[in-house]
Amino acid sequence: MALDVPCPQCGKIPPPECDCPPLPPGPPDPIEEPAKPASPKEVLKLRREKRRGREVIVIEGLASAAKTVEYGKLLKQKCGSGGTVKKLTIEIQGDHRETIEAFFHERGYKTKRAGG
């Protein structure tokens, strides 16, 4: 059973009535570029601060706000502690620098410690 779709050039229903030449091919499909890993030039700074007698690790240097929110949530789960995301910084309660460094090294980031 043939489909009753009219010819886009003449409007007749093919095949017996339409004598139009075939249409040229359309534009090629866009090529998707693979996702790049984190830039090796990007260095994250891990800073330890004391706030009201408790330690907080502040992570700075992420370029994307979306990545900051995503990594903040994952780090809080991985460290099993509280924390927050403010602009482009992540704050994790407690001294979890080793865990945080391992987390970012797995994702291709370099880290640098500060604050003791």
C-alpha cells in the first residue's frame, strides 16, 4: 500500500503522475564533539578555615556554576558531612581534605592546599 504523500515540487501524488527529478540531499547532520576532560591548567584551591571553633574546607577555582553545584552535592555525600555552595565556592564542614583531593584527582583536576 503506497502512501498518498504529494510531491514537494509539483504537488502531484507519486509515483505514476509525478515526473519531477529527485530532490538534492539536505544538509549533513552536525558532528557532535566528544566531551573534554577537565583542563590540566585548572587548579583548585583547598583552604582550611576555623569558624566558631570548627573546621571548614573551602574549595575555590571551579569555572562552571553547574559543576560547582553538582560537585558540592557529591562531596557532601562522599564526606558524610554538611556544607554549602556559594557562587563558585564549595564549603564542606570538617577536615576532609584527603577525601576531597581524591575526589577531584579522579575527575582530572589538580588541587593545592592552603591554610595549614
